[in-house]
Amino acid sequence: MGKGPGRDMALERWWWGLIEEQKGSGLSVVAFCEERGVPASSFHYWKRELRRRDEERTTGGIRSRK
């Protein structure tokens, strides 16, 4: 999913907020997600996806090989 009209910035901000909240909560991802009623699989997906999007934005889409 790349940049474009289908990208929901409000949704991205919501997930970033949730990810930051979990970091400061002292709870595991699973416990945090259970408490919030959010599937842990969705949390992990968005954490990975937002990291990828942020990397893409800051590097101009150039990814290095590992």
C-alpha cells in the first residue's frame, strides 16, 4: 500500500498513538491489545507497516538490502 488518495492519515495517527501508548504502558503487546479490544495481529501489522512507511518517506523509497 503506497502513498495516494486511499491513505488514511487519521488512521495512521491513531495507530501511532496506540503504539506509543503501549510502549509506555509496561504491558506486553498481547496484554495491551486485550485491554483495548484490538487484535494483536493488527497491532503488529500496523507497527511494521508504519515503520516501513516512515522509512520510505525518510529515504525517498530507497531500501537497502540486508
